[in-house]
Amino acid sequence: MVKNFTGRKTSFIPFRRTKPGIGATNHTTTAGRSSVNRHLTQFAFGACLSGTLVHFSDPTSPVQLNVFTYDENSYTEGKYKKVDEIPSLPLTSATSMLWIDVDGVHQRDIIAQIGNRYDIHALVQTDITTTEQRTKLDVLDDALFLVCKLIFRDIGRTGHTIIEQISFYLKENLLITFQETPKDLFDSIKNRIRQGKGRIRKSKIDYLFYSLVDVIVDHYMDVLDTMGTKVESIDNQLMKTLKRDTLESIYDMKRDMLYLRAIISPLKEIIIKLQKEEETQIMQESTNIYLKDLFDHVVQVNDSIDTYREMLASFIDFYMMLNSNAMNEVVKTLTIISTIFIPLTFISGVYGMNFQNMPELTYKYGYYIVLTVMATLATFMLACFKRKHWF
């Protein structure tokens, strides 16, 4: 059993996927922990990661509207505080695409204004402002609404692994994303729009939607890469010392994997549904090849989660086996000591009865003879135990 675990250590290789312009990089958020009014929700992620996975939201920060309008030949960009400040853009053009990136969902009046302006149903608005939604895809009459989770490592500021909700409202030539806090996770996509690189400005709005979801999956992989390194360190720790902290870390990570699986697993069915979606005509057939690639990576993420869960379960069994072996060693040592002292106790008990008619008690060398017999007996028993490899 020990050999199997040792062999796994050499074959364990964490994975990472990178793409030109869309990579898993170090990210920071503007959400700091020093704010007194900050609402913090801590999930079941323990010390297994580089930091505790937490959920930040700041009800005091202003909502920022980042607006991108682009086509193949040009683009415009603006940042606004109010919905009324967003200029009326000519969306009638078949080549003009509009992306509104909303940073902050805590001000319901602004969400309502966006909903009224772009015809977003009231129930969808409720889902946007409720940040504990499950991962899901709603197919509306002329739009798609996707809710999923952003999971990324905030290395630059807090050192935690952050989880936040992000919502996508996709219509023809229009994409609105709703994030809880401002962050730079999508800067690579924005730079591609600014510089005209890649396929984004040459494609319809559905390709931008795919690109953003692809970045989210990239960060899933980055987080799992970190967790995979922690799994490997636990494996190494089990080979060296047996600590209760190690068992606690294993259970914490097992809960983490269950939570991640609940978040990420629905994406497989969602992507399949997007590939088959024909009612709204929003998802173009040319985007299906990219959705298939995205589906493969989501499957890879889920397979990795299942692999880590199985490894952690085997770690628990291995820990229990090591703990049982340690206890058996203690019991064996005590048993050997007790076995040796049983005949010695018997001899000392016989000559401790103080009967008058016991010749050995009056013999000049009787005491030394008894001690010699007892020492010889103990040595003989130890030699027998050693020969049988009992210790």
C-alpha cells in the first residue's frame, strides 16, 4: 500500500491551459478587506488552498458601467455611473455590437433601469441581484440568460481564492455582464477589442460571450492547479509524519471539491444546450466549434475534480491505516512488556509468601540465584520475540 502511494507522487502532474491573450494570470480586485461596511460571506473552503475561499461584496461602492461598442473597423469605449449617461447607440446596424460590463449588482435601482432600457424581465433582474444563485441557463423569447460563478486567486491583495457570481444577458448584437465587484479578469478580452486582435471584432456577439466564459473556465483550471499542488503536498506529508492537522486538511479539501463540483458540473449541460440552441438564433453555427472546445475543457475540469476527490478519499483510508498501525505498535510493545513480566511476577510472588518451610529463603545465595533465573528468563523471552520478528 505504501508503494502505491509513493508511486503516485512521481506521476502526479498538475495541469494548466493557456492561450494567447487568454491566460490564467495573477489578478487583483478593488474589494479590500479593510472596509468596515464590507459584507463577507465565507464558504466551506478551509486552509487547503493558498488562502480561504471567500465571497466579497461591497454595498457601499458605486456601480460602474463599462460600455464597449465595436465592429470590424472601429470601437468606442466609455465608463459611466448612471444608466442615463449611456449614449443611445445605433444597434440597428447588423455589424455594431454592444457590450455593457456592469461592476456591482447591489444597487437594485440601477439594475432596474438597465432592465427597463434593454427589456430584461423582472424575474431575471431578481436573479441578477441575488448572488447565491445556482449555475443555470434560461432561454427566453429573444435572449439567453446565464448565471455562473467566478472563482479566481486574488494573489496580489488578499491571497484568498475569491468566489463571485457573474450573470450574462445575451441578445442579438447585445451582451450585458453583471459582476459583483470590479476586477481585471476580462482585461485580455477588452484589450483584444481595443487592438482589434483575434476574432472578436470580426464575429457576432455570441463569440464575445464564448470568450468570456472561456476565461472563467481558465480560472477554474488555475484554482484547481493550486489545489492539485496542495493534494500533492498532503501526499508527501502522509509519507513523512502522521499529524491530525493533515486529516483536517484532507476533509477540508474534500468539502471544497464537493462544492466546486456543484458549481462547475452544470456547465456541461449548459454548453450542450448552447450548441443545440435554435430558437433564439443568437448562437451562430460558426461558434459551435469553439463551444465544443470549451465543453472539452469543462469535462477536463470535472474529471480533475473527481480524480482529486478519489485521491483524497484514498488519503483518508491511508491515514486511518497508518493510525491503526501506530496503535498496533503501541499495543504490541505493551503486550511484550506484559508477557515478559508475567513469569517474573509469578516468581517474585511465590517467594513473597513468607512461609516458614521454604528452604530457598534461608539459603545463602538464594536471592542471587532467583535474580539470575529471572534475568535469564527475560533474556530468553526477548530472544524468542526477536527471532519471530515481533519487534
